[in-house]
Amino acid sequence: MSNPLAFAARWSWVNLRNEVLVLPSRSLALAWALFVVLLPLVYDDPYVLRIVAMTCIFAIFAASWDLLAGYAGQINFGHALFFGTGAYASTIASIKLGFPPWLGVCLGAVIAALTGFGVGFVCLRLRGSYLSLATLAFPLILIGILFAFPDYSGGELGIGGVRSLAVSRTANYYIIAVLMLLLVFGMWKIADSKFGLVLHAIRDDEVAVRASGINTTRYKLTVFAISAFAAGIAGALYAHFLRVAGPSTLEVALSFQVVIWGIFGGVATIYGPVSAVFILYPLTEWLGSFKAFGELRLLIFAVIVLLVLLFMPRGLTPWVRDKVETQCPRCRQRNASWRAACRLCAAPLAAKGARP
């Protein structure tokens, strides 16, 4: 029994040393994942766990927007539609139909994915800013529908008394944190696959991709559905964690908030918007805890975002990555910036901080 365990431990260590610890960006990603998983064991303050759990929920939401807008180039100004759809569908299934919370979350995600497919089917005839403005209308339409049927939707007050995913605070946190890690890394793998490569090509030159025989409409509808599915899970987790689903999950402000997270962190990266959420959301909450910053926290938030946009136009995480890593001119693999030769092909590396 010890031999298989020893082999598994040795194999894990070799892969960790050769694939993860060789790059600063991967090492930081590992440290972040360990922080999220181990936090309740080290520091179980209820307020801190609540903030980090909410951050994890919005990280899923931000990553789902980046998959759609950053990789496929389908800029969505109404992404809160999928978040709110997941929240309301899961809540109604849990309270009105008596579904268990976990089944309600699954149902909310599926309905959000179908909604995303429908929105994509309607809007993909449009291009550029027309597509963005068209998507902005859908959350407003859904809010109007919810207000028209207050017996089912709770009207302006929303629906309260939603059941939690688990009994204990720590269990709720771990459900959200684990789902966040799985979904974020899953979307990153999708973006890094052949499917993601086609999305890149569609964003850069859809006419050329279509001329090569690829059905671009099918790819765009698929990414709309995948993005909406992840955003629906985030919305359902939000409703069950706060135990309420209200019109705030569909507000235009939430849709623009996710755009800010994406641009701040760096679009077409997945990890960029996630990093932005983990920086900006706790920062905003922390500033709000001080009376002196109570009225100024949004101004401070705006100044930070503007400084990043001015001095780091590609976003925060690509700027940081370019500072700590360089790309090999021969094999195109990334290396730590302090290395003189490539870790794979031994070619001399470009000057420190050179961009790919």
C-alpha cells in the first residue's frame, strides 16, 4: 500500500516542481488556490469568510464574462441577465417547488444556459457596439417581467427565506470555494483548448474563419451558453448564500461592474478578471468599514481603476506577468525573467521584461 502512495507522492512532486514552480505566474496561482482552500482552517472569522465567499462568487461571474467577451469578442453589457436568471430560477425552484438547494443551483444554471443560447440566437445577427447595446436591454426586460408577476418574483423586494446550501458557515464557504476553483480552471482549460483557439480567431477576423469552412455561429452560440451556465451558477450561489434573490442581481450596475473587473485584470486571460475581483471587491468592502471613507470609497475605487487603465492598458495581470516572465524567442515558451536561458530549449532569452 505504501508503494503506490509513495509513487503518487513522488509523481505529484515531480509535476509540481517541473510544471508549476518553474513559472512565477503558476506559483502565484497555486498560492492563491491554497489560500482559498486553507483560509477557514487558519482564520475562521465570520466576516472574513463572508467577504471571501462573495469574492469567489463574483470571480465565477467575472471569468464567465471574460470567456464570452475576451476570448470570443462578444462584448456583453447585459451579463447580469444570466446571473439574475440563475439566482431567480434556483430560488423559485427551492421555495415554490420544494427542490433541494443543490438541485435548484443545477436547474438555475441550466435555465441560464438556455437563456444565453436564446440571447445569442437573437443578438448574433448584430456586430460590435450594436450587439453590446442589444444585450443591455435583456436584463431590463426581465426586471419588467418580474415586477409584473410579484406573486412569484416578490416584486421590488425580491424573494427572501432562501435555504442555504449547507448548515454550517464553513461548509457553505467550502462549497462556494471549491465550485469557484473548478469553474475557473475549467473555463481556463476551455479557453486554452482548440475551442478557445477558434474563439480567438473569430474575435480577430470572423470573415477569415468563416471562409475557412468553420461554422462561427455554432461556436458563438456555444460560448454564449457556456458563459451563461457559469454565470447562472454564480447567481444561484449568491441567492443561496445571502438567502435572498432580488432585482439587484439584474441591475445594469452589476453588468458594468463585471466589465470593469475584466478590463482592470486583463481581458482574454480568465485569471485577470478573477484577480481583479480578489483585489477590488475586498478592497471596496474594507474601505467601507471606515467612516472616513464611507462617502469616498467609490471615488477611491474609480481612481485606482483609472490609474491601471492609464499605466497598464492591457490590464494588471498581463503587466505583472510581463515583469516576472519572458518568452523564449525560439520555442515561444515562457520562463522566469531572471533566467538567462530557456528552461526547455536552452536558447538565450530576450531582455528582461520583453513582451511576447
